[in-house]
Amino acid sequence: MSAHLPATRSPLRWRAARAERRFPIVTDADGGTPDSGQDGATEFDGGTSRPSAANGRGPLFGAGSQFQEFVHDPRWALAMVRATVLEAAHPQVGAALIDNSTFVAHPWRRLRNTFRSLQRMFGDDEQVRLREAARLNRLHARLKGTDPRGRPYSAMDPAVRAWVVATIFESTVTMCRLSGQPLEQHAMERLYAEFQAYLAAMGDEAGHLPPTLSEFWLYYDHVVAQELENTEAMRIILYKLFDHLPAPALLGGVPTLWATGRAVVGPLIGAITVASLPEPFRRRAGLPEMPGAQTLMQGAYLAVGLARFLPNGWVRADAIADLLALSPHSDDPRARAVTALHDKMRRAGALIRLITPLPPQPEPVSRDGTERSAEEFFREVLDQTGDGYLDWPDLAAMARELSTRLDLEEPEETRLYNAYADWWRELQTALDTDGDGRVSAREYATAVPALAGPALIKVAEVLFDATDKDGDQHIDADEYRALFQTAFHRDTVGTDRTYTRGAFIGDFLAFMSGRRRSTAYDPLLAQA
């Protein structure tokens, strides 16, 4: 645990007595708990790719694990929102989100990346898991600073990382209870062991999560009662994000239809989430609960849970995430069907404008749909954190997204971050006229040509080198397909030309400074 951070664990010794008030502990004949050893600990089967619980009842990762039973459960959508609120209420996590996260401007992208990361960590392939753990550790190592009260935070603090895992585990248990199907004790034990193994795979030492499930509930109650705060990040998620949630790419061209649905659903999600939070924290944080919210919350969990009985594949989270991220104007083959649906929704939006008193929603202003104004470009591409300014966290978020989507190795990732850091220094020198350490939309608009400096060319060169696997200074057809299918979800069937370094760099610079929309880069950096 970092010495400079408040400890997340209480000095009190965890005892099991109070936990029995909520979840009676069932023991086996030898006094141990089901799916655990004598103390609930886990072990790994000789370092193979399929770690298992100590009593051998099931793997901790991959097919057959408890986590895999929930990963495509539609109730998880509500549970993950709840877990995110509890994470954001931790002062260290909340500060890191405010300073570095793109969850306000790009919530759909962040949700998709989080889900894919969990899939990699809990999948069958150990090499994928180790690679993802290393990537997450590099990412977390870059997230540190101080909150508005001068308290330092670090995303590498193991106690803070344990709390993030704790919120996902507890919210999964809570979603089952609220939907009328509480987990049996052995299932909770297995799931808890899997999340302990997740932290172990990240390289965190044991002990930051209590060793047994019975002790976990005391730990959880203590953090909720003593350490969570009414943070700015939590308030944004509850009261701003849902009310102003940007449309996913699939619905980006129908602002009226999206605004109508958001006006109804947004406040409901906020009310359901507040009602599901632990009561001691709701009281202490002064979170208002609207009349009937408890009934609404339980009804929502029950209703969403019914979707589990739909045919297999209809509610797969990964398929839904990919569909929402699919631009109707992209080259993906699925876009043909999406475009047809998009046209129908546009007509429905026009009808809604005729029969409702909603204020007019902005429509695309360009004649051919390929150009965007300076204000749009600043908001959609440069201001990744959504705070109205361009500064280093925005460019770091771009580097992080590119590194994640291209699955860069550590040396290439470091080169990319360094190139973006150089670009930020150039921008700060050229555009920060008032010396406040950030660039406003007004400052940006007055010095547009400064965007395409030598450092931005270095960014493009790193991306080119990451794609040019054989090092022949050309991106051939196979490399081109791999780049755009892996990172940008484009269909590249029929591509047979080579892509020179100069052409690649020219296209990237045109996107970053030329105001023209790009079917390649917009899905990556500009769409929510």
C-alpha cells in the first residue's frame, strides 16, 4: 500500500459474526467454506493456464468459471453502473476519474473497453491474461496526481485497486438479490475466489481484499461507512452523465429521437442506481431518493432479468457493444442494415419533432457530411475528457485508446506516449496564450495550423511502424486489413493497394488538423 494514501483497509481485525446477519456462512464437515480451503483461500494448479479453486470444484478463469455465467447477463448493465458509482465515491478513484478519464465525453467507448478488458482477464488464454494485466499496469502507473483537497492519488495503489474489484463483486451479488434470485453460498465463494485471482493476476499481493468471504462483508461495510465520499465524479455520473449521455455511433444521426429517449430513461437510471446504493452511504452523502424508487429499482432488475430467457446470442454484451459502436456510414458490411435502420429512426425523429414541444436538436451543418466545424472538432476529437479544455490528460487519453485498440507492445506504447507528450509541449507553447497550462476552444480556433507540427508527425510514424509488421516501409493489403479491422472496425474487403508511409502520415494529419471526418479515425477518437 502506498504510504502517502489513506488506507482502504481498517486496522480492525475482520470477524465473521456480523457477516452472518446478511449471508449465513455454510461450512463443510471440516469447518471450511464451500469452494474454498479452510480459510477461503485459492490456489493455482501448478502455474497452468487454468487456475482453480483449492478444492478443485471449478476453474477460476475461462469456461466453467462463475464469472462466465454473468458476463452476458443483461442485469449486469445495471450492476456495472452501480459499481461505477461506488468506485467513483472513493476519493482516490473519483479524483483519478475527474483528472484522466474519458467517461463523460466517451462513455460508450469506456464501457466497451472495460468489458473487453474483463473478457481478456477472465478468459481461457493465460498469455492473453498476462498481456492484458501488463497493459493495465502500465496504464495505471500513468494515472497519479492530487485531488482538489491536496490529497495524492495513484491508480497503482493496491488498496484502491482492491476496492474497484470489490465493487464489481458486490454489485454482482446485489443484482442477483434484487432480481429475486440470490446467489447460493457456494456460488458467492467461487465468484469471490475468482476476483481474488484477478488481483493476483495483476500482480497485487494478497491481503488487500480480505482472505475469506465472511470477512469481506465487514471490509465492505467499513469502506462504505467510513471512506466513501460525495465526490464530484460520483455526482457527474448520477446527475449529469445520464441526463446528457451522448448518443452511441449507431444513433448519432438522430438527435431528436435520442434526446426523447434519454429524457425519459436517464432520470430513471439515476433513480434506480441511487436506490440500489447502500443505505448508510445514501444518508451520509445526502443522496435524494424519489418516492417509489425502491419498487422501481426491484421492478427494473426483475424486468431486465427476463431478457436472459431470450434466444442465445440476442443479449451478448460484446455483440451489443460492437453494434452500438458501429457507424452507419462506415465500410463495415453490417452498416448496410444499420443504415436502413438509421433512416427509419431519422423519420421517426422528424415525427417526434412535429408532435412534441422538445427544444430543437442540432443537426449536422455540413453539406456533404464530411466536414466539421472547428468547434465540433475541438469537442469531438481533442477534448477527450469533456471538461471544455485541451490539456495533457486529453492527449494521454488518445494515446491510451490507440495503444489499447492496436494492442501495442510496451516499447511501441512508450514511443506513442512520448510522441503525444512532445505534441502537447508544442501545442502548449503555440496555443496557450494566457499561460494557464491548458488550451481553450477559443485559443485553439485562433491557431489551427499549429496542430500539425513535427511532434504530430512522430505520432503518425509510430502508428505506421506498429502497422508495418514486416518493416518494408509499406502497409500491404494484409497489414491494412489487420489495422482497420482490429482497431477501427472497418470492412477492407477488396483492398489490394499498398499504403506508403507518406500517404498514411498525410491521412492522419488531415484528420487531426483538417476538419474532415474520417471513416477510419472517427470511430476511434471522435465517437462516444
